[in-house]
Amino acid sequence: MLCLTCRRVRPALSVADYTAARARLITRHGLCLCAPPVPANVTRGT
């Protein structure tokens, strides 16, 4: 759940990811501002 680059909490990928535990982690570590996550259901064109 933590970003390997900045060591902050990565943005949620779904509504189910919004939990009290996640909120506590964001309060302690901050929210990652690195590149946004790519949703699993989106296919990249080449």
C-alpha cells in the first residue's frame, strides 16, 4: 500500500480501499503524489 518511491500511501484504486486503517496510514505517512495509478481494467494502446 506504500509507494516504493516516496514511502507514502498510494491513491486508492476502488471505493473498497477507503478504510479507517488506510486513513490512519495517510495521516501518519501522507498521500503519495507520484504518478497516478493505472486502473487494472484499462488497457494501454501501443
